Amino acid sequence: MLGILVVWLVTSVSLFIISKVPFIGVEIVSFEKAMISAAVFGILNAILGGILRFLALPFNFLTLGLVFFLINAFIFGLAAKLVEGFRLKNGIASAILGALALSILNSLIFRIL
């Protein structure tokens, strides 16, 4: 249980940091919205992400992992649609950059921890 809370908090901090970088195009109005967004992203990633990754497994081999990255961008964009106060300025480009930045920043923070 503690692990889930740590992942949620790290993802919330990462999302909030990403929203402060202007060229990515992700807007989150407050840290509370970042926490809600991280929870929604995690739930969508656990449920919908697992199903989509399983269905796209053959295409993942052909594209050398690109499909998994696009699934993460799709889930990132879907979380932005579902949470009020979490907005993507440039549509799919912001979703792709945001998903990439989130994975890099989460990895760096977890290495530090």
C-alpha cells in the first residue's frame, strides 16, 4: 500500500513539474489537480493500458516498442480529457511530449529515491 502512495506522489510531482515547462504544452492549474490527474492516469494505465498493450503486442514487435509509447500518449491525453484543470495546449503533440517527459522524470525521481 505504501508503494502505491509513493508512486502516486512521485507521479503527481512529475506532472506538476511538467506543467511548468512551457514548450511541452501541458497545463495543470494546481498541485491538487496534479494529484487527481496522477490518480486518473494510474487507473487508466492499469486498466485500459493493460488491455491495449495486450491487443497491440504483435504490432509492438514490428515497431520495436513504438506502439507502447503511443498507447501511453493516448492514455495521457485521455486523462487530460477526464480531469478538469488538466489541459493539453497542442493536442496530440502535447500528449506525446507529456508522456515522454513523465516517463523520464518519473525514472529520474525513482532513481534518486
